[in-house]
Amino acid sequence: MRSKWMWIGCLASLATVVQGQQSILPTERQSTLWTHGCFQMWRVQYAHYAISQVSFPLALYIPLHDQINLNVSTIPAISAWGSAYKLNGLSDTWVQGTYMGRNEKWMANLGMGIPTGKTRLTNDEMTFTTEILSQNMFNFRVPIYGGGFCVKAGGGLAYPIMEKLVLGVGGQYVVHTPYHPVRYSYTYRSQYGIAERTADLKYKPGNEIALQLGFDWKAGETTKTMFDVQYSVYGKDRLEGESIYGSGPKVAVNAGFFHQYDEQFVWVHLTYRVKGKHELLNGLEFVAAEKNLNGDQIELGVVWKALPFRNGEFFVFGDGRFYARNQYQKAGASIYGGGFGLNFILSPTVTLNANVRYFGGTLKDADLKRNTEGMEILCGFKTVL
């Protein structure tokens, strides 16, 4: 029940601190609005229907002061798997404020997730969300629509070890409140025949703590290498006030390389994730599951600004996603892809962008392997307000 995109704001803020030096990549200093339409579609061998999602991410950045900025974001989306599974609506809305120290060596942030996303899903909608949309290999913009109200607070500190090497440390605490994820309908046999009942139970995800340690090495005026490790732990999930589930701890390792030459640049980013066994209530105590539901994950992304031209830029993208099977020999995948992108500068305040990507690969469950292919088309704009 955890939304992966909820971490984007925090990680972006921590990355700013971990850099600690004059940034090679540009930083927004004016109120800016980003929006685009994104069409994603995947076809899986032996499946009768394609999985698709059309989303419209909206993000607003407002510098309230030289040291304070505000970020607001939400994503309306329309998702479908054939005619049987459909889910439309907003995601939750995130509002986050960040305070940056005068020397840009430390920062603090406070944010909240406003429950604008759809909850009380039907049986089919919940199945569609948990078994399809939230699978990492598909990378849908809205993997989960609603997760209830929550608050997150965090901060970070950068310490220069030497002239070109900076150590960064950070942390974040996320508090979740209860909500109703699904209105589950089921039938049962009674003394009067077959009857139907609806369950609408209150569910509370466990609170989260994340700690981050990173290094930033600026090898030259145009080259930078970044490395960080994040360790996350989760409290027990509760159903109607009773603890029922414990998510395993997670370790995420990120490495990045940026190099600029003339008016071009290349950016390479690698992520490795591993997650521990979950815990289930067994009598009066929690015990670790016999097998781990989570396999190791590796994701590789490459962005090459290949050709700057008058009033625009041409990009080349490369992607690789590699997911090992879990201990039940399920949920493995190897996905490869790439594509092209264009940015057009219409005016000093408006930039249009368009990307097209294609993916292919294999999904691996036990002895069954299924080919899959996907595509992503994105078109939008950024405007300075």
C-alpha cells in the first residue's frame, strides 16, 4: 500500500544538500509550473488486453524567500486493462516546504500528503492496483491513487571533507493516518441461502523512517560523481487498530555520473534496491515469513543531451530494469528500452518538451517466461510564472 512517488520530493531535496557545492545542473530560482500528458502502454504475452495509463502530472514550484521554497504536485490519471479493469481519478496531492541554510550546507523540509486520491476501491480496482499498476517494472506514473493523509519531516547536512569531496547525511520521518483503501464485497452461504456482504475496514500503514548517507565528488568544473545509500524501516500496518503486517527494511544504493562538454552533457544513474522479509502476526507475536516476497532490483538510466540547436535541444535516453525472482520464484523481469526527446524554447519563460520511448523484455515467474513490450509518449511544457 506504499506509493513509490511520495519519496520524490524528499529525495530531490536531500540530493541538493548532498551536492554541497556549486551545482552543475541548473536550479530553479523563479516560480515555475510543470505539466504534461503522458501515455504509457504495456502488452504482455498470453494476456488478451494491453495495460494502459494516461496521466497529467502537475507540479508547482514557488520560492517564497531566498531560503524558503514550496512544492505542490498531483497527478490525475486514467488507467485501464481491457474493458474489465478501469480506474480514474486524482492521485494524492503533495505539499512540501523546504528551508535552505544561508551557506546551503543544511536544509529542513516539512510536507504533507493531502488525500485527494481515490480510496474505497472496488474488488476489481484493488486487484488492478496491487497486481498490475504498482509493479515497478512498468513504472506507471500513478501506481497507487490514494493513501490517506500523512505528514513527513526531514532534513540534511553537508560537510566538506576536502575541496572537491562533500559528505551528506539526511533523514526523514513519515507519519500515516488511517484510511479506507477498499470497500470489499463478498458472498457467503447463510441459513437463508447465498448472501452478500461488504467490508469497509480502516487501514493504517506503518510510519516510516529513512536515513541517508551520500558522497559528492566534483572531479572538475564539468564532471561530478554522486553516491548515496538510504536505509528505510517501517512500523507495523494496522487494520481496525490491530497490528497485522510488518514490512521488511529496505536498502537503496544510488550512484550517478554527470559530465558536460561544450553545450552537451551525459547523465548516468544506477539504483540497486533490496528489501527484507515481511512479518506476519502469528498468534500473539510477529514472525518473519519463511520466504522473501522481494527480489533484488537494479535500474539503470542514461540521458544524453546529444544535439543543442537554436531554441532547442535533442536528447537520447537509455533504460534498463532488472528484477531478480523472489524466493517464491516469482516477479522477475528484465526490461530494456530507450528513446528520444526534444525541448523547444518558445520564449524566455516557456519551454515545450516531448519524449518517445520504447521498451521490450521478459517477465519471469517460476518456469514461465513471457515477453513484454511497452511504450511511453510524453508531451508537456514548463513555464516561469
